Amino acid sequence: MAEDRFDLPQGTLDLLILKVVALGPLHGYAIAQRMQALSRNVVQVQQGSLYPALHRLENRGLLRAEWKESDTGREAKFYSLTARGRARLGAEEAGWRRLSEAIAAILAAEAGTP
């Protein structure tokens, strides 16, 4: 359902890409598919957002890319996490967990709560 999908908050796409690639090397289209599957179709990333983000993460040394043959027999750029990317992923995950817990606490508050 279209109403079950949300725009990603600024900066979230990089975190999600790093997490998905940490699960194993993938090419761009497969990254988008895995993200969509893991999110139960809530997160759907358009190519116009995904590929610039992949290039940005590669340029920052967080991902490395290698041309390989895909399942379809075509050459594709497969992305994997670098040591620097793994460290960034850990820091980003910790930050998002803290933020989501804080938001959950606010949303759970009831009238009269200080």
C-alpha cells in the first residue's frame, strides 16, 4: 500500500545501505531489493537516490566496489563494506537506537507525565 510507505529521514539512506551491504556484497539493484524485502515493502529506494548514495559512500571510503558477473550473467558493480564503513555503521546504529528509544519514550507518554 502506498500509504504504508514513508520518506526516509535525511541521512537514513546511508545507514540502511551500510547495514544491507554488511550482510554480504551486493550490486545496486539487489541492495534496493533487499532493503525493500527487509522492510516489508515500506522502504523503496529509487535509483535516482540509491546510486548517488552508493557513489558517495564509495568516495568516502565506506564501501568498496568490484565488477563481477551477476546472477543474470551481466557485469555489475558489487559493493562491500570497508573497515571504515563497518566502524561508521556501528556508530550510526548506536545513534539511531538511542534516538528511536527516545522517540518511543515520548510517544508512550501519557497526560500528566512530567
